[in-house]
Amino acid sequence: MSKQFDLVVIGAGPGGYIAAIRAAQLGMSVACIDAWETSEGKPAPGGTCTNVGCIPSKALLQSSEHFEQANHHFAEHGIEVKDVSLNLDTLLGRKNNVVKQNNEGILYLFKKNKVTFFQGKGEFVGQGDGGWNIKVTGKDAADLTGKHIVVATGSAARALPSLPFDEKNVLSNDGALKIGAVPKTLGVIGAGVIGLEMGSVWRRLGADVTILEAMPEFLAACDKQVAKEALKAFKKQGLKIETGVKIGDIVAGDTSTTVPYKDASGADKSLVVDKLIVSIGRVPYTDGLSADKVGLKLDERGFVVVDADCKTNLTNVWAVGDVVRGPMLAHKAEEEGVAVAERIAGQHGHVNFGTIPWVIYTSPEIAWVGKSEEQLKADGQEYKAGSFPFLANGRARALGDTTGFVKVLADAKTDEVLGVHIVGPMASELISEAVTIMEFRGAAEDIARICHAHPTLSEAMKEAALAVDKRALNF
Ligand SMILES: Cc1cc2nc3c(=O)[nH]c(=O)nc-3n(C[C@H](O)[C@H](O)[C@H](O)COP(=O)(O)OP(=O)(O)OC[C@H]3O[C@@H](n4cnc5c(N)ncnc54)[C@H](O)[C@@H]3O)c2cc1C
């Protein structure tokens, strides 16, 4: 007999598990189904983000940054360490442990909030009196019925045509997070967020890393000045980055992979590497969902089609996160998950796409919210800009990390903040202040008049806001 729920969520990534918990908090009976499991067959909720995305990549970035600091920067602080060596097994084991703690945390939250978890694959069967019928296959096989369904099945790494991932030599983000020995040479195709983060990790650990990017411009989605500053820093660290390349037919051998390509000038070149990471974007994942059986509409690229409220073409079927339009970011998925749960409960869930922050966790970090100068110019929007370098910030000097700057863009007439762009230390944390100000439609003067603790990196934000009206105090 089918088990009846108010809501059945398919997928327990950040979109799905957050939707499930919020719905349970609002009084609904909720089931959440997820297929991800550990190598021992245990449930591993948390999706791409927890298992092979945000969390493990940040664990590796942290460990590799410690290694880099010990090797190259401790001496500046008068700390002399000799014979620094790497225990990669321990480093990867720590990362696995961080992932496990997050998996367990989600299972704990399900229990605490009375969300019934099903380990297995969820599939649409049809529609009955009580709602949509969903079949779970796998460890917790069951038949479920949900008055409402949330599809939160996420995304998968995009492979190059005719070069499938073998996760041995040709790696997706999954394989890139568990290379068993530091490769001498590493190629990365795609200088996006994942390519830069993974390239940085393995360079810090000792690999000779070359990143090939098809777009003529480096970090085309970023503010131009930020991208320029970041490129300079990455090159100084030893990352080799080539843009505007055209990749030829890659030959993956047993011990090395050859990447023929034309460089930006059209010259033929070839890159031979021990390992190759392909990070050319992600594709929506709906395999095994039987979307066609119930007529759930997908677009030509495979995304579940939704309206602004995340409603699909089927009554009471919603979709959130990477499987629908919009930025493929964990916090965007979470916001949509909360909003959908609240809408089902009759409330007015809301997601502001104009204030979703973007972060690249390299060193220096890159973070931004709102529009870039290039976008404002293209929109014909009159604006004022103020920026402040970390070189002139006391805390950055004390940290020994003075690369980069903060840039604030504000409406020329009203002073409303339209965009904030940061490249530098802890940009990922600093950007939240800008998001808050923009969420309240605040002005550059609001940032400038807020008391910021001294000495902090956040004072660079205040100074950049002051510079919008040419009255920076410390520069
Ligand atoms: C290397 C890497 C680093 C990243 N770093 C960041 C970062 O720092 N910050 C950030 O914001 N974003 C980051 N992302 C992106 C982020 O991981 C995704 O945007 C986010 O995970 C999307 O959440 P989601 O819930 O939509 O889908 P997912 O996290 O992909 O979860 C979908 C879940 O659904 C399950 N599933 C699929 N089909 C079924 C089915 N039929 N039945 C049952 N279960 C099913 C899957 O097993 C999976 O667990 C990163 C991604 C990668 C790859």
C-alpha cells in the first residue's frame, strides 16, 4: 500500500533537503528520497554540494592552502619549518571525514524535523486520488503518494563529446577530488569556478597545472578589473592559463593524456599531462525520473521548465535548484527550496535573483553581487564607482595578504548600491555585507556610515563606499 505524504521531495541536495525540512517545520508530512550512497552502501544525503562539490572542494582548498603557507609564507612571519612533507592519504581522509559529518548532519536534521527519509531512486508512476504516485527503488523500496512533489534532482558534470570520464585519467569534479597521488602534470579544460578551484588545489600540492579556456576572455562573467587582478595573481602563483583556445581530439592513454589545441593566435599546440580535469559546466540531471511518463516538461537543454515560482507544467509539481534555470549554486537551490515549501503552505516565498552572491574560493578569493561595470554600461545605467585596495588596509597588511581590492558601484543619482566586486582575502565572507545592503536597497552612503570594526578587512568595503563620493579616509 502506498504511503501518503503532503509532500514528497525527490533529491536531498541543498535544494531538496532544505525544502523538506522547511515544509516539515510548516506542519506538513514530508518524505525525502535520495539515491546517493557511500562506498559501503550507507545513505549520503547532501547531493553534489556535500559529496562532490562545495564541501569537499573547500576542505581540499583549506588543506592545500596550509601546505602552501607552510612551504612559502611561514618564513615571512619568522616561523621556520624544515622538511615540510605531504601525507595525501591523511589530507584526502580528512576531506572524506568532513563530507561524512555533513551527511550525518542532514540525517540528524531529517530525524529532528520528522522528515521521513528513503534511500533509493524516486520515479514518477502516475497521478491518483491522493496526488502523485512515486515509486522508490533501492534500499528503502516503497510506493509513496504526495499531494505535492518537489523535483530537486540536481545536475551532473558535462563531458566533452567523445571523451567520457574514466575518473582515472580523465576526471570530472568527482575524480578531481580524490586523485591518489599528486600528478606531475595536470591539465584542466575550462577556467570556470570548478577548474580554477581544483587547479589551485593540485598546484599548491605540487602539480604543474595548465588551464585551457575556450572563451577569449578570462572569467568573462566577472567584472573586468577583478578578472584582470585575479589572472595576474594566479599567473604569479604558477598556474598556466591560456584563453581563446580551440581544443582538438583528445587522446587519453593509460599513463598520459594528449590535448591538441589551437592557441588564441591559431598556432597548433599540444599539452601532454598525467591527469586531465574536464570542467566545462554541468548539465541538469533527470535520469530515471520518468518525467516523460507523466508529461513533466523539460526544455531543449534538459532543464525542468518552471515559472518564476518554481511551478512546473504539472499541478502541484515543483522543481528547484540545478535542475531548473538560473545559476547553479547551492545557496540559490536552498533559497528556492525554502520559497517553494512556503508557497505550498500558502505563504509568500520569495527569491531575489538580483542579490545572489557569486564566489570563487581561490587565493585571492573572488566574490561579487549585482551588476558589473560592463553590465551597467551595456544597460545605459549611469553609475558612480569607488574602489579601495587591500594594500592600504591595516588588517590585510597584518595578515600578509594585500592582493586585490573592493569596488562599489552605485546609482549616479540615488546612490543605491547596484553591484559590489571583491578580489582579495576573505572575499567570500565580506560579500555578505554587500548582499545585505542590496537586499534592503541601501545606498553606498549607508555602507559608509555603518561603524566597521577596526582593524578588519571589512573597512575596505567602507572605504570603497566612501570613495564612491570621493571621500575615502585612508587613501
Ligand atoms: C566541484 C564543485 C564545487 C562547487 N562549489 C560550490 C560552492 O562553493 N558554492 C556553491 O554555491 N555551489 C557550488 N557548487 C554547485 C553546487 O554543488 C550545486 O549548485 C548544488 O549542489 C545544487 O543543489 P541541488 O539540490 O539542486 O542538486 P544536487 O546537489 O545535485 O543534489 C541532487 C540530489 O538528487 C539525487 N537524485 C537525482 N535523481 C534522483 C532520483 N531520481 N531519485 C532520488 N534521488 C535522486 C542525487 O543523488 C543528489 O543527491 C559546486 C559544484 C561542484 C561540482
